[in-house]
Amino acid sequence: MSNQIQNTQEVHNRSDLHKVTPSGYNVFDVQSGVSGKTYKVVISHDRTSATCNCKWGTTRGRMTGWKSACAHAQSVFEFLANQDGRTVSAWNNPDAASRQHRPTIKIGDGVTLTSRKVFEKPRKSEAQLLIELGY
Ligand SMILES: [Zn+2]
């Protein structure tokens, strides 16, 4: 089995379907939006890697230092980023990730996450709205 996740974006998109509930210090229950099963994800103290008790996560073993970049782990990283007003993108190409010039973490399985602040659209001024409405 390859120890790299190739379909990084697809896995990351799938992570959006999962429901994350904190259940302890750096421990999270992740309910799969696909299967309905709940998995336990434990984040490292420095929040740069995770383990998961799903099939993928438990087969990572020693060769990856028990790092799992499964969709469940990614959904926890997304959850943590959201708490800081940030959102996460996933890359399987470290060069592409570094070109983003954003904070990055390598979570294992060849997956690099970058995070960026969620862009909030500036509110339009009243004058701008009047111009757009043709006044
Ligand atoms: Zn998992």
C-alpha cells in the first residue's frame, strides 16, 4: 500500500461532510457523514499530526510514526482552524503548498495543509449601493 494520499483534494472535500465534536484534551469524535460511524482522532500536542482509529489510520503504523492524514484527521484540523477564523486547504505537492505563502503543516501521508483567514466581504457603503441601484 502506498503511504501517500494521492487524491488529497477529494479526501479533504470529504472531510467537510464529517461532524467534529471535542471529547477531551486534543481528542475529538468525528462522525462520518458518509458511513455514520464515529471515529476517535487524537491530535498531537503541537497540533501538527493526528492519529485516527479508522481503517486507514490504524494501518499507518510505524512507517508513518502513527500519523494519519485521513479525512477524519483533516476534518479536525479544519475544525481547529475554523476556531481561529481560518480555513484549510490540502495539498499533496509540498512545492504547491509553499507557493501559497501561508502557514503550513505536514500532517503525514504526503499531505500538507495550508491555512488562510476566512475572507469576509467588506460591507458596501450606502453610497455604493445607491450607485448600483441606479440612483
Ligand atoms: Zn480516520
